Amino acid sequence: MSLVAAALERRGIPTVVLQLLRMVTEKVRPPRALFVPFKHGFPLGLPGRPEVQLRVLEAALQLFERPDPVPFIIDYAP
């Protein structure tokens, strides 16, 4: 997904990647990444927890407002 995000950014489409594996994120360096501390396969947290899922999505969308130069990785802090 990180490589797709980088390709979209080159075409002028801003992206955010929810990433579960920091090592991959640091290697591929997508433009904007939110590193989440959840189990593999659950980037928004466990099923049935809409309040947690909404907080993760809000944190991801807020990355579009950051003035940081891309690429950058932000840790999600529940």
C-alpha cells in the first residue's frame, strides 16, 4: 500500500497510510503514515469497537493538516 500511496502522491493526490509494521514503513517511506499498535490485519483496532476505529480514522485524517515535509511517520497514541 505504501508504494501505491507514493505513486498517487506523485500524481498530486494526497494519501495517508495506516501501517502496522514500522520496519516496512521506514523502508518504503510513504508520504504520510500513521503507525498503529494493533494486531496484524486490524489497522483500525478490534472489530465492534467503533469509538476506537473513529479515533484512528480521525488521527489519520489529521495528518493532511500537518505542515511536516513528507515523508513522515506519526505514532498513533490511543
